[in-house]
Amino acid sequence: MRFLLRLSGEHDRLPLAELRAVLEGESIEHSLELCGRLVLLDAVVDEPSFLGRLAYTLCAGEVVGEGKTLDLLAGEVFDSMEDVLSFKVYASQDIAKKFGGLLDRLGWRVDLVNPDVGIDVVDFNGVYVSAVRLDFERTYEKRKPQYRPYFHPTSMHPKLARCLVNLSHVSRGDFVVDPFCGTGGILIEAGLMGMVVGGSDVDGRMVDGCLQNLRVYGLKADIKIGDAVDMSYKADAIVTDPPYGRASYTSEDVDLLYDRFLVSARGFLDVGSHLVLMLPSDKVFETELFDVVDWFDFRIHKSLTRRIWVLTAI
């Protein structure tokens, strides 16, 4: 199948890295072409549900036509779809006006409120490409931490939490662990994507709150009370936001905690499995237990930037 994707502009590299990680995690044979924030994706799949995982992809559609001119493209689109009476074009103002007029003359009518199909039309490196928009549920705002039964101000936005899970190269049915689970934001996103989830937190109130929050979304998990460095799991991936530098967590020297956690985390994972974690952007990263796949500085808000590390166990 051939897809057209528009990546978010919220980060210069993270959206594409997330896409690649999902494709690799799902073991999908593929090829990519890039044009700015647009991606043409050829993927050997029978259906497109994997695209619904992507947090930092704004929209995606199945390609239904490509052509050097809009006239040729409109004819190709019209001939490729049956039982379509109404449409809405998503494009620049000039392209939308011209392409909409061409489809209108072929017999379809414009409906900006409830169209049968939404059609993206873009100039992709000199070739016009059209794609029928795929409808994926985007409910991140409804899942924001303040709307859950148990809230803590350090909780992560669900869009970022989902991206971190995706960067760990996991697929449905894999076991994802968050050893600093807090209120469960990372585990919620992993569970909603079909992963098996588990975790721990040193604060019993957080564990109770995490379980409450998971239940709201119909998710079950083995969540334990305990220090992450003393926990024992066998996981397909670890995805976590360690509370380094937060006085509320522990008075133990944070560098020692950090080193101990990496040793513990390595014991959770087989060679090649991924650890994804966020640290303060000024934290120096040194370990002989993991290879660094990539890292991304991500602005949480105006005065706080965190660094996302993607690691593989060696």
C-alpha cells in the first residue's frame, strides 16, 4: 500500500524517527520518500492501522493518484473510487480551488461539513499526489492528566508518552515496563496500542493512582510498589521518565540512582531490546551497557527542555 503522510512541525527530527521506529517495530517492509514534512510511504501491509499509532504525524491517507497535472490527477482520482458523491479537498488555497473545480465538473459535489471522502492534494517534488484521508482517533486532549481520576502535576502529556513508546520499537503484544510509572501516562498509551504493560513506583500513592487511571481505559497491569533499581522484570522494552532531580522522589544522590537504574534496566532486556527514557537536557550520558541509537532535545515548556534517549541493550 502507498500512503501520504504529513508530519508534525513540533520537532525537526522526532516525527520521522517515530515513524521509522513503528515500521521497524512492526517489521513492516517499506520505503520512504521525503519532501519537507511530507512523506510518501510504500509499505507491504494489508491494512493501515499501524499508522494510527503515530503521535507526531498530523494526518495520513492512502494514495489514489499521482500526476504531472491536476487535470490528469482529477481523472485518475475520479476513476479510482466508486460510490463517492461528495468530497472535501485538503490543499493549498490555489490547488484546492482548481482541483475541487475539476472534480465538480466530473460530477462530485463539494461538502465541507460531511463529505464522503477527504482528499489531500500536494505538490510532492514536482508531481501532484492525492490521497484519501484515513480516519484515526486523536483523543490526546481528552486523555490529558488533569482529566484522569488521579492527577499529579509532573504527569506527561499523552502525545509525548505515546511517542516514547513508539520509539522503543515495540509491537502489539510486547511487554512494556515503566519502572518509574508515576500516574501511568506511559503505560496508558502503550496499553491502548495493544501492548502488555507493567511497572513500579516507590510511592504507594502513585501505584494506587496508576491503577485507577489504567482502569478508566479498561487496561490491566502488574504495578508494584518498590524502588526501580530493585525490581525484576523480563521486558521487551523499557519506556520511562525517571524522576531525577525531583526532591519528591528520593534524597539519594541522583547520579548514583541513575547508574544503578541502568544496571537494573539492562537486566530486564535481551540484547537488541530498547530502553527509552527522558533525562534533564544537561545530564551527561555514559554507559557501557547500552548503545545510543538517537537522542532528541524536547521542550516541555518555555523554561524546561528534556532530552529523550533511545538506547539498545548490548
